[in-house]
Amino acid sequence: MKTSQKIARYVHELRADKLPPQAREGAIRCLLDLLAAAAAGHQHPAVHAVRQLAMSDYGLGSTAIWFTGERASATGAAFANSAAASILDLDDGFRLARGHPGAAVIPAALAATLDSTSAEAFIAAVVAGYEVGVRVAMARPAYAASGVWSAYAAIAAAGRLRGTAPEKLAHALSIAVQSAPSLPGKAGLVGSDVKEGIPFGVLAGMNALNLAEAGFTGPLDIFDNPELFASERITAGLGGPPCIDRTYFKPYACCRHIHAPVDAFAALLARHKIEAREIITIEVHTYSGTFNLSNLAAPRTLIEAQYSVPFCIGLCAVHGLESLLPLETAMLADAEVQSISRKVSLHRDPSIELRFPAESPARVVVTTAAGRFESPVTTPRGDPDSPLSWAELETKFLIATRKLFTPAKQQEFLQAIDRLRAGELHDLRMALAGK
């Protein structure tokens, strides 16, 4: 059996009642977190553009474009909802995949639901999507932006709910290898709305699934080509403890490379009662991946700000951590923030380098007239070994959605997720379909 067929068989046969309880709960945690990211990003101009394209070019249909009251085809809605979920860099991630599965999996899974879809089938689809996406990502010979592998996650999630036959699923996955985005490794870091291309991967995945179900074929042995994939990384342990259990969640709307510096810096300020006006210099000691970011002291756009360690530290110093949930355009012109960000310097630490990508730690040194204050090596909050609690995820949801939802609407979503946990999907689908 070819690797594509093994993946397809796993997806087709996965059952929620066979999942460990932590995987089921993990899917619900991922859903809550992803909806916070999507609601926060809903009003971004790029997301509006994708919504318009989804309806004009991919057709009207019965699938909800979240929070709008509008509907489109399943493919168009998955594309639009993925764009909202990924635009602010607030979506979840997986360390060893070095990317973001949730913004592909959950829009694709929800686009494939029907009135008759059970909560358990939906949960199984979410788990399958995370499993396939991150396994294929880890099997690539080198780092790839999330949009390169999000197609496989979308195919697994949507195909599981649509009951796509294993042979058709295998062809869909194989089609995606040759038709999904092929982004340069640092594509997400150059400051445009394309970022890591996750919505485009979702679009490619949904198209590949539709084509395979219609009889279009792909090269079924392509995952067994050692120049493209280490196939044993895809299949080893497949069907064991699900990867979704190792998802990380972001407290802040910026690149994950920035989270450890921000956490270490904020802890120093609190511990030593340092005021922003007292700071002379800030040193960030980290791994080389952080140097791939734009790191502009005065970013021109929100996208550039999401990829700037100095600017996010400046925001934290002047306005506190809540200013990062999410970043807002008005912050870009804040002279006090820019003054602090210009005091930040980055330094590569070989001992920290050894811990990446399994971890993404940093150490921060702040100098004031009173002395030099150094943090311990810090890993970011929200990692599997330092997880956000359910209460913290709810708080993130409430803060991130406060500009879009009334308090009553926020509670409607939280109650709908409680109903999902209890085995009912209908309320969530209705909440997403409304304004």
C-alpha cells in the first residue's frame, strides 16, 4: 500500500469514539482558539477582499461565511474563513511542523458539515486534519510555509466529513502535492497579506478533493519519493496518540518567534517594577530563525508589525500585553512605542539555538540607570508543556472578539461550544451563520 493510501485509510477509518479523551477535548480547545483568531481578523481589509472573491468567483451556496450572514459554496467559504483565521497571526501552531494547522483544518471541516452532521463526526474530522497536516509538514526535507502543507490538512478534514472513499482521498492528497502553493521558505515573513498562504492551501485542498471525487487522478506514489518526503515520518505511529494533543496556542497576535521575548520581557518589567521611560537598552538573545523576521522598529503595516520583535516589545512596554491581542493600526504611529523599539537589539545564542524547533525560547536583558536585569531562558506561554487553561482560552476569546461581538454574542458562542462538548453541533453552526 502506498503512503497516500495509508493516509487515506487512516482518515476514512478514524472514529471519535475511539479517540482518547484528551484528543476530543483538544479539538474543542482548537475550535475555541481558532474562532477567536477569525473574529479578531474579520474586519481586516484583506479578509474583506477574500470574502468578495469567494462569493463572486466561487459561487453562492449554502455554507456560512462566518459572522456575516452570507453564504457561499463550500470551497469559497472555506477560503474566506481561513483568511479571517490566519490574517492576524493569532491562530494556533505545531512546533515540529513549524506552522499553523488550525486555520486550514477548522474552516475546511466546518465547510463540510451539514444539518445532519454529528458533533462526534466533526471532532473526528478536526483530529484527522491536524494529524495529516502536521505529519506531512514534518516529512518534508526542509521548512515550508504553512500554505504549502495546509492543503493536506483541509483534504483530510473535509474528506472525512464528506465520507470520501479512501481511493478518492488518496488521489486528492496526491493531486495537492502538485497543485498546492509552493512558497519560498520565508514567504510569510515579507510583510504582505499573502503571509504563509494558508487560505490558498485550503483552496487548493478543496479543489483537489472536488476533482478527485469527480474522477481526476493524481500520482499515488508521490509521497514515497524520498526527494520530496520522508514517508516513514508520515506513517510511523499513525493511528496512535493524535498530534492535536501537541498544539500550541498564542496569547498574542504576532509570530511565534516573538512570544518568548515578549513573555521574558514582561516578566522582567513586573518583577523589577521597571517603567518604560527608565529603559536604556533591551537585548534579546534567541535562535537564528528570529532573525528571518522583518524586525522593523517602525513597521508600516500590521503585517510588518506581526513580524517585528522590537515593535512588539515596544508595545508591551508602553501599553501592556493586552495591546498584542490583537495589534491595531493606530498603534503603528505611536512615537513612544517606536522609541522603545529602537532600543531593542537581537543576539544569536548558540545554546538556545540547540533547542529550536522543538522549543522556541529566548532570554532578555534590560538595562536601566539602576542596573542590568536578566531573565532566565524562557519558553512561550501556550506551548504544550506550558498550556493555556480553558479559562485563559475563554479570556483570549473575549478580548480578541470584543470589537466584533456584543457580550451577548460572545456568550452565544461560548455556550455553543459547551453544547459541542456535550454532543450537539447545531448551535455552533447557527452562531457562525449569523451576523
